[in-house]
Amino acid sequence: MDCVFCKIIAGEIAATKVYEDDNMIIINDMSPQADKHYLMIPKEHYADITVMSAAQAATLGICIAKIGELASKLGLNDGFRIVSNKGENGCQSVGHLHIHILGGCKLSGSMV
């Protein structure tokens, strides 16, 4: 498979991992859009939220809950935003589901 995130998970490409467990890794984003910008990447490869199975959705839920547990360690005490892009129009640049975690400062826009 020629997936950059799968290669990072396998240790074939270097990345700064700030957290890892059996389900996911969290790395620093290479092009940060906030003071703190991480990517939460499930270890199992699937393209996006529209193609995941019920089991993958349950695992993703566990991963998202873990983000809340790690907020203090990640420097996100005052709040954060999570974003998952889907497809070309959604600006998804890697075809492996990942969640952007942004915080560490006052974020612009309400997104609602």
C-alpha cells in the first residue's frame, strides 16, 4: 500500500508521535494551522468516515474519547477543535481517515 499514514504507523516514515496505543497514533501536523495542531490517525486503514464499518466506527469513538483524556498533556486545556476532511472538496489530502486536533490558542470562526 502506498499510504503515507500507513508508512508512518509502520515506522517506515519518521514523524513526531506524541501518543500511540493499539488503535491509533497522534502526531504533530507538518503544516500547523494553530499553536497546537495534531493528527489522530487510526492504525487501521480506511479512506474516510463514509466507508468505515460499525467496528471501525466503534474504534474511532474510543480514539476520540482518548483525545479528551489527553487534552491536558497535549496543551489543549482551554479547548480544541476536531476536524475530519472528506474528499477533494473537503480538502482531504491523504486517503486514510485522520482527525485534525487544533488548539492552544483562540481559534477563528465558529464553523457553525
